[in-house]
Amino acid sequence: MTTLKLRILFDGAMFGPGKAELLERIRESGSIAAAGRQMEMSYKRAWMLAEEMNAAFRQPLIARTRGGPGGGGAHLTEAGVEVLRLYQAILDNALAASADQIADLEGMLHPSSPADIPGRT
Amino acid sequence: MTTLKLRILFDGAMFGPGKAELLERIRESGSIAAAGRQMEMSYKRAWMLAEEMNAAFRQPLIARTRGGPGGGGAHLTEAGVEVLRLYQAILDNALAASADQIADLEGMLHPSSPADIPGRT
């Protein structure tokens, strides 16, 4: 299945598939460390990305619950949930709006398997 | 200005901003080497990307004109021009279809300069 990866470059910030996936996994796991591990990212990198997102937005996207260093949990704030929702909507809209041209581009590719050859059933 | 970077993941191939820019620069410069240099890419890498694109599509996207190794020129074939056109249309459609959500997301960002604070004129 053809998918889109989409990165948005704002004036002073960037939001793309990596940050969206990190948010999604923090939401699911309740932990920045666990989310990072699932993405094969060091704890430090996951934590830095989380900090970067919190600093970039007016409202923090990720809230940490009390606990020692490396302990405690994390969850998405309302703003975090909303950012994820908007990003997913942007992706869905982009894919729907470009479906025809994506299909045209796909049709110009070498078939990767015999099943892909048009006219063959 | 907010921009989108968009990578399309087909079943057996990938097309994104880097390949699009390389095609565009080959079109403008008439040379794979020059296009690569403009993108601060080694000649080997530019050449490999060109070969990869030619192999992925039914029709080659880039045609090389005769000349010694490192010499000779290159130009986009009709298929190459069409792939660039489709990619640009996908990008334009995606941006237009998501304009509202992109603006919403932008509005949630920390203003990067005082001029960006809503309500201030």
C-alpha cells in the first residue's frame, strides 16, 4: 500500500513523522522512555524531542508525572492530543486530495511483482 | 512561510524531496554532476540516485548524452518531466487540502517573533 510521509516546516519549528510517532507511543505507553525504546531511540534523544516539542508549542504537549529521574510516567496533554489529531487530519487530507496523481505516479513505476501488471487478473 | 516536505512510499520504491530536487536540478543544469554539486552530494551519490530512479520507473527519467566518464550531459526524458509535474501537483494538492489544519497547528506554536502574536497589529 502506498503511504505518505509528511514533514511540516514552520518558520521556527518542524513537525513530522518522527515526532508524531513519539507522541502516539507516549500516549499508548504512558512513558517517554518506553516510547523511545519502541522507536529504537536512546532515552536521551526521546527526552530531548519531548522537550523540544514542549518548548515549541504554547502549551506543553507532554506532561510528566512525578517520579525520580527515569521514573515517573508521561502522558499527552489536551494540546498534545490535538496536535496529533491535526497532524493525522493533514495526512488524511493530503492523501485524499492527491490520490489521482499518486495513482498516476504509481502507474509509471516498474511493476514490483506480476500481480501489479495492469490488465493481468 | 510554512512548507511541506512529502515522501511517497510505494510498495517497492520511494520518491521524495531529494529525488525531486535532483531531477529539477538536472533539468536546469543539464548535468548529473552539476545537479549533485548544487546539492552538496558526491557525484557517485547523484549518479546512483539517477540510476535508482531510472530502474524504478518503466521509462527512464534521465537520459545521458554521449561523452566520456564524467563528461557528457544529461536531460530529463518525457517521463522525467511528467514525474516532476505529478510530484509538484501532489505537493500543491496536499498543501491546499490541509491549509486549515496547518494553520490551526501553526496557531498552537509559540510565536517565533512578536509579529506572530495574534491580536497584535
